[in-house]
Amino acid sequence: MQILKKTINIIIDILIIIMLIVSALVAGLAIASKSDGVPNLFGYAPISVQSDSMVPTFESGDLIISKVVDENTELKVNDVITFPTKINGEDALNTHRIIDIQTTDGFVFYTTKGDNNEIADNDLVPGLDVLAVYTGTNFKGVGAFYDFITSQFGFFLVILLPLIIFFLYELFRVIRNLIEYNKEKAYNEAIKTANAVQNIGLSDEEMKIAVEKYLEQQAKQEERSVSVDDNTDTKTKENDTEE
């Protein structure tokens, strides 16, 4: 039974650590997205694929890893880039391949196209709008889960709620251990008291009765102590009210 309890506690501790790591990663991605325009950790952005426009390179539901670009990043034809766009009037990220590069008045523009599309995208992508470039790393089918845990409801359900439950369990375990420790301490003190009077010739049965009486006296003393404290608090409150 003890081995089972220890195993359960170890599993719970491991789950708590995993939850804390995931929550820290999600928080880090959220913070980084405010400065770089795309959620990223250490310059690498996980991006959930929302359509099949890039099949067979990757498809809807995949999670791809892209590297955040900066002023020193050199992009070339055939690079797959991520840039902001509008889908049904809402802000979104699009990830397509560069098929042509143009320079106008010192500014770079990219013509992009989905591998699964027959024609190029209508709008040119300004170089300043490019957020990241695909690294070639793709996790099949993980994008949907990533979208879920980064949503408010998903983060609460998958991260916060289990952490709250684990915290309550840990609190219960601490209180239980404290109670068991106090019981064991009281029992040991009772044994010492019984041993001290053993020289008067108590039998085992008498020794057991003596220990039980000692424990009862300790419990009554604790109850009286709590009662005195409660009365003191009540009187203090009454005095404060009268003043």
C-alpha cells in the first residue's frame, strides 16, 4: 500500500512539473508575440497550418516551426515565409513559398504562391511584413492541439484547471501528513511517560490503559486551549466594539 501511495505521488509530481513547463511555454509565446508579431521562443515560431494550400509540403492541422526574420535575414526564391494577411476580413497568418523577388525604390517585395495553388497570390508581400521563414520542421496533426491550448478556454481546461486540482491535492496531503505527525508525536510521548512509570510494576494491559488515558488527557487539554483562545478572541472583539 505504501509503495502504491509513493508511486501515485511521484506520478502527480511529474504531471505538475509538465503542466508548469507547458504553461511557462505558452506564457512565453504570448509575451514574445507582442514584440515580434508572431509567437516564438528563442527566435523559433510554432505556426499552426490552417489550410491545404501548401500540400504536399505541409497540410491543414500540422504544426510547423519557422525562424523569426530580422534585418540580417536574407530570403531567396523557394523560401517558405509567414506573413500577415486578411482572411474573411480578419487578421491571420499566411505561409506560402516565394516564387519571385522584386525591388522597387529600395524596398523588397515578394511574390508568393501556395504549393497546392495554381496561381500566385494577388498581393505582393513587402519585405518588412515577413515574420518568419520555414525551417523544414513539421509536426503532423499537432496544429489543432496547439490552437486549442493557446486559446483561453483550452489553456484553462488543459493547464489551469489541472494545476488547481493538483494544488488542492497537495494541500490535502500536507494537512494529512501534519495530522499523522502530530498523532505519532503524541503517541511517542505517551510511550515515554508509560516507560517512566514502568518501574512501579505495570502490566502490559495496564500500560496500554495508561497510554490511552494520557492521549485522552492531551486531547482534552487541546480542546480547552482552543476554547480559551476562542473566548479571548470574542472578548477582544466585544471590547473593540464598546470602544
